[in-house]
Amino acid sequence: MHNPKEIDCTCALGIPFKYDRIRELGVPYLNQRWRAYCSRKFNKVLVEMGDRLKDSGILHVDSIKAILTGGCYVDKPGQHGKGNACDFDGFLTGDDEVVLYKAGVNLEVEGYRIRSMSRKLASRIACAISLHAGVVLTEHYNSLHEDHIHFDISRGEKWLNGGSRSQNLVVQAALKYWHDNTVQIDGIVGKQTRKAMKEFLGDSSAGTWNITDTRWKAFLEKVAAG
Ligand SMILES: [Zn+2]
């Protein structure tokens, strides 16, 4: 059994994590001593994910001061308890603007402007994360995840046969926001999802077209690139 707190991963993504779950304050928690910890294996995933987020232009090192999180290792059952999970809540910009994953927020608290990120950006981030973590749970998965993206490595980052419900939801949300507004986000891949994905990939091949692991990864990369 590995130690779930092997590594201090506060800066693993290249921009420091900041804990922001003290909701009554409304603003990011200002305890400078707060640190994120995770397993060695998960830390490696975070470092690679951070490179992708920076290379794809999602994380701007100059303008983003912190990544808001509920933490990685958390003393509870499941993947957090193993140090193999993380919750992404949003960003804190250099202008003290809080940009949340949660939709429909627009307010000002103690000098911080707090707003939601666009759904386009939210789905772009979910796609980038999906290239590194096999389980990615978003606002479409259930109401517990309406204010954060949970990701963990309990499953490999492979397209499961037919897609898992959470994978399908990430794909459909990206299609809706990046390609065709009429795509239903229902977690079930059918004709409409396949057709939209094929179009988005610019694939004109004839015959039966199914989502494969290679096509899924190409799709995630294209959305992540913006
Ligand atoms: Zn979580």
C-alpha cells in the first residue's frame, strides 16, 4: 500500500493550487500554509496534465495566480483517500478575479469579482484532463459535481467499449459547446453524437463509423487545443 500523501503536489500543475472550500468566506482561502498532497503516481499525472494545460493555452502562467481546488488527498474513502484524485474548482487571476467552473455565478465579494467560466472553456478543460485521468466527473454527471470537475486515475485513460457514461458526457458537452448546439448531453452515445463527432473531426470516411480510442483521443486533443 502506497502512502497517499507521498508528495507535496501544491505546484505540480505549474501554477499553485489554492484551497477554496471555505464557502462562507466567499473568496479563496488565504491560508498560505495550505498544501496539497497526493500519491507519487498521481503527482506524475498532474505534472503531465499541467504541461498540456499550459501548452494548449488553457493555463496562462502570466495571468493565472492560482488554481482553485478542494484538494487532492482528502481523508475520506475512495480515490481521494488514496491520493489519486483531485477536484478542480476554477482559477484565481492576477487581477483577483475568481473564475469558477460552476455555472451562473456573477457577484462581488470583498473586492473579488467572482464569475463563471464559459461553458466552452469548462468543456475544453474537461477534455484536456480526460487525456490524463481515466475518470472525469463534471456538472453533467450529477449535482455533486456542479461546482467542480473531479478527476482520478482509478481507470486508465482509454475509451471504454462504447464509452463510460462519464466519458460520453464529456464528449457530448464538448460537441454541444464547440460544434453543434443541438447535441443532447444524456450520457448515451447514439447516431447524433457519432455524426457530430465525425463532422467535428473532419472525417469523411464512408461506412459504419464508431468512436474508437484513437478517434476519442484525437477529439479530446482538438477540443483541448481550442
Ligand atoms: Zn473529488
